[in-house]
Amino acid sequence: MARPPRPEGMQVLAMFRYKDLQELTILLGKLEEAVLVLRLNLDTLRDVYDYYKRHVQSVDIRADFRDHMERSTSSFLRRLSEIIRSLEIRRAQLESLGKRLDSGRGLVRVIEFFCLCVP
């Protein structure tokens, strides 16, 4: 299967409308907001994790109740840790996507500049 002809010069620039760059900028803003929300949520979940971990270790209670509490809390802390890891992965993915989109936006600007400066 033959490849379509490769666009050159102003044809490349014509492929990118100003509206598309505006939409990309808006999307990048939303991605940055999502990353910020994820970071805040991760900080909150880490605080909850630390609180319960310290609480179980510091409470002065009967030994049999402490064992039950440690088992129950251990399960909760494990699940909380899994959620934190999952959110960290999502945050990293969003940050990576944002960098790629910003990179593409920068490339379009360079192409635009080059096409306008070079006859």
C-alpha cells in the first residue's frame, strides 16, 4: 500500500488550525488540574495511612484487642497502599501525556514559525 504524499511547507501549517491549538491548550490545562487533584488526594491518603499506622502502634489497650486491631488495620493499610500505588501510576501517566501534548504543541509552533519565516 503506497503512502500518501508528504505535505510540505505551508501545507503542514495548514493542517493545524488555531482552534486546534486552543483546544490543545485547554486540554493541557485540564490535565494539569487533574494532576494537581491527584497529588492532593495522594497526600491525603498518605496522611490517613500514616495516622492509622501510628494510631495502632501508640494506643494503650489490652493485648488481645491490640492483636485484633492490628489485623484489621493491617488489611485496611494494605488496601490503602494499593490505592495509593494505583493513583501514583495514573498521575505519572497523566503527567507523561501532558508532556507529550505540550511537546507536540511546541513542535507546531516551531513549524508555524519556520513556515512564516522561510519563503
